[in-house]
Amino acid sequence: METLIYVFAAGIVAVLFALFLAWDVLRRDTGTPAMREISDMIYEGAMAFLKRQYRTIAMLAVVTSVIMGVVIGMVENDADLGWRTGIAFIVGASCSALAGFIGMFISVKANIRTASAARRSLGEAITVSLRGGGVSGFLVVAMSLLGVAGMFAAYGGIDAPDKAPFMIVGFGFGASFVALFAQLGGGIYTKAADVGADLVGKVEAGIPEDDPRNAAVIADLVGDNVGDCAGRGADLFESTAAENIGAMILGVAIYAVTKNPAWIMFPLVVRAAGVIASIVGLLVVRGREGEDPMKALNRGYWVTAILSAIGMYFVVDRMLGNYWFTIAGIVGIATSIVFVYITQYYTSGSWRPVKEIAQASKTGPATNIIAGTAIGFECTASTAITIGAALMLSYWAGVQSGLAHGGLYGTAVATMGMLMTCAFILAMDTFGPITDNAGGITEMSHSPESARKITDSLDAVGNTTKALTKGYAIGSAALAAFLLFSAYLEKVTEVTGKTFDVVNLAKVEVFVGALLGAMLVYLFSSLAIRAVGRTASSIIEEVRRQFKSNPLIMEGKAKPDFARCVDITTKAALREMILPGVLAVGMPILVGVLLKAEATAALLMIGTIAGIILATVLNNGGGAWDNAKKYIEAGNLIADGGEVIGKRTPTHAAAVVGDTVGDPFKDTAGPSLHVLVKLLSTITLVLAPLFVA
């Protein structure tokens, strides 16, 4: 009971800290009337989309929870378990939706304050944008922590700690369900608007990014919030919840031998320690004039990581009393650091990959796309090696503990170590769309060039931090995939009463399950990318129509119809998210019912591996394309004759084409695959009784 009190206290501290950050952001200057007018349009569009999207998701979630509760009650012959699982699903779905909604609300309010701060200093702009992102980061982590701990206590975790983790898996499934549709819908919206605005504005009309004459600009800025803020908030909420529950399930096996509930409670406590470390890390971030903003963010991250390592040592010492698990936890923290720098290397303009793509743009869009594709494929090597090393080391450390099931638990401790810095990482992620919006507001309100220079530098860093978070998310998903796969095996063992620890690919039905798992990843990505292409085409046609029907728009004497583009994008995104979402939920159920539990395990295993690799290609390739364009726009590319190659050149146009190819990769399909990987795990965990019936 004392352990739960500590967890609840840490969650409440995180909520209070988020409220402090929100107060600090909202009390700041909101700039000129022109800036407020643009910000209000972004706010109205974002809130309108989110309300319509969540109404659609709510209907799907209610139907799913009822069907799931009835099926589990019938299969298990336990109506009580059925309705408890259904309620856990609804609570998880509601928390996930609320986390995304609140995070987006504050980010929309922070963008104008960042734009206003940029008129005064770089340091103030960094503080406002990071603290705005921190509201989302700390609320997401706090709600996940409080939600899992609350459900654990409500479902009898104090008296029967070995039973409760299996009863709350519905919470993780509900969070994954909402996150999938939120990420899909938001990702389709944001990239369709972005691609449409870039191609018809920069390439065809030859006007700057975020030019107020472009009717798609407001939709583009709205998309930054509904995709990168609300969608990513729901994504990382379900990540922390599902992985926490999976680690608790693995702790049950050791509890059966030791009768010490600390093995089950440990994942909650170590994440609570990570929240405190993240608070300190965020508070130490201070921007310095003339300094690369990324250095300021990295300082805060290093403080968070070091304090997390110290917290890991003390929590393991007090709860587990076996220093080998401290080593496993340090492996997880180190893995998160490695992923941060792998992502920076492949997506920051300071390193070879982005420079290589920019150089390739000199000879046209074809060579730009070839170079970007090659970079995306290349980065899978460092990702796979890092994940493999982390799993091997953490498993080895767990084995050295001398405990039965210690190896698997070592991988769970490593996963929890990686999640300790989640609040700070998510704050850096939301920093990206806030600074992107701030740049748009600065451009459209005709602010001084000095302010635009600051927002441009922050936007380039924001592209890296968004890519960085995706790398972190896929890294944690990879560690958690093994954890959740093992939890599925434990669940089947519990249901059948027989040890289930071998998946035999030599069986034809198991091989087919594995094949379908890999196929699911690619078909799902195809549907998501195609949805962006179709919606972007509608936006391009609409902007062209407005330019043609009213020539005064191009002369700056008439305003375009922003609302029309927002409405087109909203309707299309909500319509297009349904098919890939239903495919992701339906495929593992279909395989489980027809081919049974072992084939489902193969689908889960191979689908996860394929999802991790493809998401890495899409995330880092897309991020590198984006920053190659930014690299050229910043005047960093030099022609053979020594002159600077910048905007409004064929090289820049080629980079814009590459960026638009990468947009649905990095902001729609890639992030949605993070959720798909964990959805496969949570849905199979919840419905395992059906697959062995």
C-alpha cells in the first residue's frame, strides 16, 4: 500500500507541475492583433477537427468494449471478468483521448506566445515553446501512471497482486485503440494539408512557406497540432500504459516464487522516479543567445537521464535488492540516449545524411528521392543493432540475478528504464509543432525579419526533436515488443494451464500467421500513405481553384477561403482513417480465431519486427528529407561556383518534392506503425482466451 501511495503522489506532482507550466505559458504576451487573428483561426480549426474525430472514435470504442466484454465473459465463462475488461478498455480509451486533447489545447495556445517571444529573444522563445510542450509531456505520463495504478488498485491489486495485472490489460488495449485512430486521423490531416500547401504554394506559385495568400496554410498549421500534438500524446500514453502492464505481468512469474509484490509494483515505482527526474531536467533548460537551441535541449535531456539512472539504482536497491537489475535498467536508459543520437545523426542538418540529400537535390527531384530512400534504408542497421544489443544485455543481466524468469524480467526493467525519460522526450516532441506554428504566425503577421530568423532556427530544431521522439518511440516499442510478446505467452499459459514458450514456424498455420503479420505492416502503411495522397490532391485542386477564380488573392488584395481547405481536410481525414484502423484491429482477431494461439504469436512476433524496421525507414527517411529542404533554405548549400543555393531555385524545388514524399512517411505511416506494433500486443493479450478456446 505504501508503494502505491508513492506512485499516486508522483502522479499528482506531475499533474501539478503541468498546471504550473500551463499557467506560466498562458500568462505571457500574445503579440499583435494580426498574430492573435491567425492563432484564433488555428485554434478553431484544431478544436473542430478534434471534436469530430473523437466523436467518431468514441462510437467505435463503445461498440468494441461491449463486444469484447461479452466475448471474454462467454469464452472464460466469467461475466465478471468480461465487464471488468470492458470497463478497463473504456477507461484506457478515455484517458488516452483526454491526454491528447489537453496537450493539443495548450500547444495551440503556446504557439502565439512563442511567436511573440521570438520578437524579443531566442532564450525566451525556447522557454515558452518547451514549457508548452512540457504540459503535454507531463500530463500524458501522469495520466498513464495514475490510470494504471488506479485500475490496479480498483481491481484488487492490493489483496491479489498476481491477478490484477491480467485484469487490467483492457486498459492498455483501450489506450492503443484510441491512439491508433488519433494518430491515423491526425497524421492524414496534417500531411495532406502540408503536402498540398507546399506543392501548390512553393513549387507552382513560387510563394514562401506559410504565405497568407495560400488557402491551405491554416489547414497546414492546424494539422501540426492534431497530428503532432494530439496524435503523439495519445501514442505515448498508450506506450507507457501498455508497456507498464506488460512488465507487471512478467513480474507475476517471479512473485509466484518469492511472494514479494515488489516485483509486480516495480514498473510503476521506477516510472514515478522518472517523472521526478524529468521535472528537474526540464527546469534546467535555458536558451542562450547565439547558441544552437538543440544544445540547450540536450543539456536538459542529459540531466534527466543521469537523474533517472540514480533513481533506478535506489528503486532497485530498495524494492528488488539485486544489483543485476540496476544494470538492466541502465541498459534501457543508455538505449534511449543512443536512439536520441542515432535520430539526430540521420535527421539533423549538421551531419552527413541530410547534407548528402541536399547535395543530391542539385541534380533534381529524382536524385533527391533516391538519396533519401537510401538513407532511410541505411538507418535500420544502427536501429536493429542497438535494439539487439539492449535485449541481449538486459536479458543477460536478468539471468545473472539467479532468479527463475530473471532474464525476461531484465528486459522488462530495461524497458521501464527507457520510459523513465518519456515526459521530457514528449515535451521535446511537442516543442516541434509549437515552433512550426510560431513560424507560420510570424510569417503571416508580417513580423520583423529578426523574429522569423529565430522561429526558423527553432523550426529546424523542432523537426529534429519530432524525429527524435519517433526514434525513441520505436526504440521503446521494440524493447516492449519482446516484453509484450512474452506477456502474451504468459497469458496463454495462464489460460491453458500448460507451458507455452515455443512458436514453431515449421507448422504451416504458424508460418501463414507470420506471413500475414509482415503483410499487415505493409498494407497498413500503404493505406495510410495513399490516404494522404488522395486528400492532398483535393487540397491542391481547391487552392488552384481559388487562385484562378480570384486573381486578387495573388496580389495580396483579397483573403483566400481558409475555412474551405480546413473543412475538406477534416472530412477526408476522418473518412480515410477508418479502413486502416479496422484492418489493424481485425487482422489479429481473424488470425487468432481461424489459426489459433500459436499462429497469433507468429503474427505478433513477425509483425512487430517488420513494423519496427519499416517505421525506422519511414521516420528517419522522412525527417532527413524535411531537414535537407531546411538546410537549403538556410543558405547552407554551396554551388560549385561558390554561390549560395537558396530558395526559389531548381535545387530548392527538388528538395521540396523530396520533403513532400517524406511527409506521409514520417508523420502518418511511421508514427501509426508505433501504435500498430503495440496494438497487436494488447489486443492479443486481451483476447488470448478466445484464441485458445
